[in-house]
Amino acid sequence: MTLNVGIIGLGAMGSDHAKRIAERTSGVKLAGVADLKPELVEKYSKKYGAKAFESGAALVASPDIDAVMVVTSPDDQHSQFVLQAIEAGKYVFCEKPLMPTVAECQKIIDAELNHGKRLVQVGFMRRYGEGYIEMKKAIDSRKYGEPLLVHATHRNYEVPTSYDTTMSVSNTAVHEADLLHWLLGEDYESGITFLPKKQTKYTHDNLHDPQIVMLDTKSGVHIDLEVFVNNHMGYDINCEIVCEEGTIALKTPTNMSVKTKFQHEDPIPEEFTERFKDAYDNEIQQWANGVQKNQITGPSSWDGLVAMVTCDALGKSRDEGGVREPITLPEKPALYKD
Ligand code: ISE
């Protein structure tokens, strides 16, 4: 049976998912689209033969839609559609972050608990990248001993002027907030955000760039993460786990490198949709398969809440001048235990 998926939000990420659902995901059909901009709805409904909805709420309520993807921007518009989908008993994939506040994440969890079954998956696609999957296997096996340190970078070529200082954590480092505790298989104890004095000339008044994030896990693994969103070089994601008997590092996938006169060049991707294309494809295919089988296993609302609690502590640290903040999670409900 074909799964009829509806997408709410057709900006950069939403249109990328629309193409993925329409052209590269098996067992699914892009059955409907909605956006606040009618011209986008018209464009993508025509392009993919999907039904044009006049609102996100109408799309969720429609009997023509089996499962919903919420990819709206700004991030604080996710809430109403995710809650509406849970109420309707429909599976809903929500792009990261789940919600912009811990209280709102908790609302989603409460609605899901009330429903009695997991319906929400959060778009932390890095967990589906082959590089990270291999790294996790190596860490879990303890082949190289205990992990001790993590050095990571999250660099974007540039960001729009609407992107501000808080977003370096809530919109960008949120990926590592999710990924690194998953990779290491443990929760965080505390976090720090430090704003170095020297900034890039490519930033603007409302954005402190770059920033340094530090996290410590419960067992004492220390993480340092550089977040540099106007690096004017490319989309450069690095992660190295230092273990007792070796280091495990993520490689940037490339199909070609060039050697020319006294130089050796490896291309750096420009955009995250290009760098993590395979991870996104994998993520959505597995989500669709899970929905078909009536059991989803990807990042849950609980994972969305963990990331937001972590980002809140990191934001507080930044606002208080770089003090160490505890990261305290509520008790994990049984629904989210493995
Ligand atoms: C964006 O929303 C993403 O999710 C990207 O992966 C991240 O690199 C970028 O900084 C965010 O703005």
C-alpha cells in the first residue's frame, strides 16, 4: 500500500524533502503540500501532482493524507501541526528542532503519552549518515578503548542576516547536542558556551561568530565544538573521538580529488543538503518504512526534548558569560525506553 505523505512548509528544506518524497523514496507518494506562500504551493503541487492545501491544518485533517512532514520555518511554527497530527493519530515527521522551548517539547511528549504510542519522529538526520553509523559501531565495540575526548566543528559557508547569536546553539549546535550523546551512548552532565573576543568580519551586529561550545558527559568525556557559521570556505563538518588506543574521525565523503601543480585539492560541499544527502535519503526512507509497519524507531520527541534541554543550558551559559551550566533531564517515560 502506498503511503500518502503531506508536507507543510516548502522553503529550502521542505522543497528538498518534497523532491526526496516524490522522486527517491519508495512506497510513498507526495500527496499534498501546504505553505503560507501560495506561489510555492502552486509550484510544487504542479511539479509533483500533489494536492494543494490552503493551510497546514487542512492538510493534517485531510483523509487523503496518511502521514505528515512538518518543515515550517521559523522553527516556532512546528508546534500546532505536530499537536494536531498526534490528536488525529497520524504519524508526523518534524524537522529539527522539535520545538523552540523545553516546555513545548514537553507538551508534545504529554500528547504522545496521552495517545499511548510513538507518532513523532524528529529530523536529526545525522544519525543516518554512514560515517557516523560506522563511528558509533567502533565506539560501542570499545575496540580502541574508552572514549575520552571529542573535537568537533560545525561550519557553514554563511548564514542570512536573520540568523542571530542564539541560533548558533539552538539552530546549529542542536545537531551535535543530539548526535554526540547518541554516538557516546550517554547523557550530558554540564555545558558551557564561550564567545571568543575576535570575530569574523563577515558577521553582523546581532551575531557573535564564531562560538565555542563545551559539553561534559556523565562519565566525564569532554567535548569541544567550534560553531562558525560564516566561515567563507564551505559546509565543513568534522568530528574526532579520541580514545585510549586510537582516534576515530568522520570523513567528508568525496568522489574526486584533484592533484595539480604543487597542490592537492579535496572539494568541500557548499550546503548541508548536499553534504548529508545520503543521510536525509536514508532517514526518510526508514521513517516511511517504519510508518508502513506501524512502528517508528528514529529520533523521538524525547530526543527532541534532550536536545532542547541541552541547548537551553548552553544558551544560559552564553548569556551568563560562559559559566558551566548543569544539564538536568526529567525522568524518561517508559514509552521512550529502548
Ligand atoms: C540549518 O538549519 C541546519 O540544520 C544545518 O545543518 C546547519 O548546519 C545550519 O547551521 C542550520 O542553520
